[in-house]
Amino acid sequence: MQPYELTLSAAADLIRARRLSPVELADSVLERVEEVEPRLGAYVTVTAEHTRRAAREAGKDIAAGRYRGPLHGIPMGLKDLIDAAGMATSASSRVRADHRAHVDSTVAARLSAAGAVLVGKTHTHEFAYGLTTPQTSNAWDRDRVAGGSSGGSAVAVAAGAATFALGTDTGGSIRVPAALNGVVGLKPTYGLVPRHGVTSLSWSLDHVGPITRTVEDAGLVLDALAGHDPRDPASLTTPPADYRPTEGTDLSGLRIGVPRTWYFDHVDAEVEAAVRSAIDRLRSLGARLVDVEIPMTRYIQATQWGLMVPEATAYHESTLRTVPELYQADVRILLEAGELMPAGDYLRAQRSRTLMRQEWASMLREVDLIAAPTLPATAVQAGQETITWADGTVEGVSDAYVRLSAPANITGVPSLSVPVGHDTEGLPIGMQLLGRPLGERLLLRVGHAYEQTRPARELAPVA
């Protein structure tokens, strides 16, 4: 096994035991980047010189007994919405081509303090306003979409071009590409991870979180990210917990909600079969399955778009009027549509969210968490605009991909996407676990328990 193939936790154990140096790991990852990047396009920029310098410094610190923890010396990618001092934050857009960060975002600073080594900035769908990341190819099939908007981060992790990466999630943008590329994606509780220094899409829906190869790795990264920052008005003051999941697969006493509605409507048959099999695996570990009715389903998509569209347009008001020609056509259309949305629609979406949060809180008092598909379908062909379901219903790809992930953004509850298999074409399938606010420890425990019952996953077979 090459060092770039190691999970975060495995690499950390070897580094701590002085059996692998940060320089060896960084060199291996950079060689992998050079090998696969021409075919995948995960990175906006690769900071090879900085990466090697930081790895050497990490190695010196560890040798001197200044080991900072499991992220020390671990190569990572940052979505190109996240500021890192001295580097461009372009949001994968010509609009921000000249923007350079003067200071670290909170999350970049916390990862740096933990000793993580930056490999580079990963592609996003322009300004995170899309679900495919067209610049980047799926790690399992180059002719298919990577998912978005954190497509570059998910593909880099899936291909071994980063040991972990950060993404942002406004309507599913961590979980969508994680599911499509066979890796783990965690959208934390709203406000748990500060967003200071992160380019916004929709401030009341935006989240920052990790994309990793295992659930255990996600917990290790969340340990470094979580915690209050007064510079983010939404940042929670709740003390962070120890998020690394404990060993063991006993789920006795847990009540897992299985939706009767919404999450299994208009879902590919192979996706449904894989997710239901995974849910049955949780039952075999001792969990009790409980049927649940997802509340207010007819309002979910209208509420998501009713909040996101006007907030995004407000953020881009100045540049949309001065340099509209620099935006990609799909993003520009959405931003211009936001200018036409009546204020009353935005206020109704706000009220709908309040009611939805109350209804979800009531539902989650009856169960400990919910298990459901992350997405209704696997990765579509690049350029494909619609999906036709078995009953003849035609749905836009973006609507399909956001449909099952949006509730966690609207309500702010945590959601974890875990790989649960592949379809007959070899494309990854994801299951999401949704829990109560600040319920990350339980989600990670359940996801980790499920993971222990499956064979070790290999990296994507980049062709």
C-alpha cells in the first residue's frame, strides 16, 4: 500500500509511531496528484512547494516531541471558498480571479494549528451555486459528474489526492459529491463549525464540514473544526465534544427512523435496495427500526429555494450589476432570478423553515436518528440535464440531487453520508444519517458501527 492510500487515522497512527514521516506522506500524495489531476481536475491550484515545506516542519516538530494530535502532518485540500492566507480564493469564478486572502479563515487556522498540511484549493461549482462541479470529473467514471458544489474536495479524497478535505454545504454540497464518489461527508449542526473567512452562498443555510474516507476520520477532523467563534454571528457557544467514534458495533436500544415518505419517493431501484440493505444491517446490530412520516414534504423544495435564491443574489448584488458577463451562464441565471423574487416569498420561506424546524424536532423526539438515501440516483453523465423515473416523471438533475439533502440545511440538523455499495455500473451509493441538533457523536457512532461490518474500501479506480 502506498502512503496516499492510507486513511487519516491509519496515517496518523504511523506518524505518531515514527513509522511514517509527514514528508513521505506528502510526497506520496503530491505524486498521486500529478498522476490523476490531468484526468480529474479536482484542484484549482496545488501548493506543492508549500506542502513540502509544511511537511518538513511537521516532521521536525514531531521528532522534537511537539506532536499536536492526529492531524499533524496530514495532507488536506480546502474548497476554493475557504480563505487561506496568501492564497487566492477564486470560488472557481472569473469574478474572483484577483481575490487573495490576507488572513486564514477560522477553519483553515484551526487545521493549521492542528498541524494539517495544505495540498491546495479544490474546485467548486462556481460560487457553490450548483450540484455538479463541471470542471471536475467523477473519480469512478470520468464521463460522469463529480457532484457539487464540493466536487473537487470529494474527488481528491476519493482518488487519494488528499487524505481529507473540507467542503461547504448549503443544500447538500458536502453530501452530494461524497455519495457520488464513495466517500464520507459530514454536514454538522448549523453553527457548530464557524464560517468566518468562507465565501457565502446563502448565509442562513451555509455549513462547513469534512469529507473523508472513513467515519472515524470525519470525527477526527470535526474535533479540530468545532467550537465558538464570535466573528460568525451564527456560531454556537456550546462546548465541542470528543467526536472520534468509539469502537464497537452494538446499537442496542437505538431507535432508527425509516421514512415512509419523501426519502424513498422517486428513487432509483438499486439505490433503494442498497440503502434498505444498509438499514437492515443497522437492525442486525441491535437498532430498532421505526416508521416515520417526514413532515411538511410539499414545502421542502420551495422553502430551500425560497431562502437560498434571494440570499445568494443579495450577496452578489454589486458584482452582478458591474461584471455580470464574468459569471457562468447557469449561475448568472439563478442570481438574476433572485432579483425578481418578491420579499413576501422570502418571508414565507422563513416562516416555513420555523415551522419545519418545530416539526422535525417533534419527529426526532420519537426516534434517535433517521436513515435514508443521500441521493435518489448515482452519478449522471456529464451534461445530462434530467432524470426520468420509472413512472415517467422527469426531474432536473439539480432538483433531484438537492431534494433529499435540503431538509438538513433548512432545519440545521446534522447529516452524515456514508457509502453503502455500488450499482451495477460500479457507481457509489450513499446512505445519510440525520440526527438531532448537536447529535454528531451519535451519527458518527452509528456510521462507524455500520462501517465496521463492511470490507475495507479501496480508493476510486481512476482510469
